[in-house]
Amino acid sequence: MSGLLMEQVRLVKGLDPVADAFAATVYSDVVDLSEYQRCMFVIYAGVGVTGTSTITVNACDDIAATNETAVKFFYRQYAVGASDVEGAVTEAATTGFLTTAGTGRLVCVEVNADQLAATGYRYVRAKFVEVENSPVLGGVLVVLGEPKYRPRIAASAID
């Protein structure tokens, strides 16, 4: 493995960027965490001044999320409009947390494979429940980190 960052993490589309991305209840793609130690959902909300969502993380029994259970996780919100100003890392309960409203915001949500182990599940996804009904242009990138084994070209983590 080289020293390149792209060789140390695995990127997966979690939710394609669209207008009103977090309308009603929306889920990211389910990813298999069995070959990785960490999963981070990077939420990028571009345009949408007042829209907010409650974010939770669910451990799932299979790629179809036939059964799921909410797990604790960590998150960090970045200052609205100034995406490099970090907020504090905060542990969220299984009930999740409410995002801050505003255009041009980043939120990172991270879960460790050990947190899934207690559920007996190896798959994970993020859940977004709209609180303030106002369209937000956004999307989700999933970053899988600390691979147990990293082949030159990794197998799919979503099927």
C-alpha cells in the first residue's frame, strides 16, 4: 500500500446530491463494515437556509436492512458557511441529534465497528428525519476507514 490517502480509505456514494435531499425520512445506502473498523458519513448541505433533520445511525442485519437497531455514534458539525471551522466532537445517543440550519454546512457522523458488534450486525446506514420542512440541496459520502485488509482494488461494500 502506498502512502496515498485514497489507498487508506474507501469511498462509497451514500446519497446522491439532489434538491430536497432530506425530505420526510431518507436513508443512506447500507454499507458492509465487516472489512473496516470505522465508517464516517459526510453530509454536505449546500443550499437550504432553514431545513433541518434528526440524524441517527442504524446497524443492519443485511444489505437490505431487513432488521435494524439504532446505535450510538459521534458527530461533528462545521460552522455554517465556513466549512473549515470545526465544532466539537460530540457523542450522540441512539436517538440521534438535530442538525443546525443554514446554507453551506458540513456534518461528519462516525461509527466504529465495535459499536455494531453488540448488535450482532455488520451493516450500517444513516437515517435522516426531516424536522423543519424546507428543501435542502445535499448529499452523503460514506468513508470507510481502517481496513482489515486492503487489496489493490477493493470489493464492493454495498452489495
